Amino acid sequence: MKNPALVSSALAAALSLGLVAQAQAADAAKEKCFGIAKAGQNDCASASGSHSCAGQAKTDKAPDEWKYVAKGSCEKEGGSTKAPAKK
């Protein structure tokens, strides 16, 4: 009886597609905000290339460190959506 397994697989695939779409919509509602991350709380690599992982910011509010914030709230928090120029 492979039919119930096939139906279960198809149902699981359909449900997972919905979750992927939901996650993509949530990501679209966020933007990178430079200059607001606290030490150790950045979301990924620095814009200057000094490191390549989240959580490695050395100082608070370094201009090349970033974190995700709700779209439209970056400037209100004192940050910038544009990466600083590389030196």
C-alpha cells in the first residue's frame, strides 16, 4: 500500500511550500540597518569584511555592523540602510 505514503508525502510538500512563502514574506518586511547593532548582536558579516559571522561585532553601533529591523524603522533607531563605503 504505497498510496497512503504518496498522499502523505504530497500533503507534507504542500504544507511546507506554505511555510516557505510565509518565511519569504517575513524577510521582505525587514531591512538591513547599519550602525545600530550592539557588540555581539550583529546579524551577519560586517560591511568592511573584518569578520564573516553573526555575533562578532566588537563595539556598540559600529557603522559597518548591521542587524535586521522592521522595514521603515532603521532611521528612527539612528541607523542607515546604506552600507558605509569600503576603505
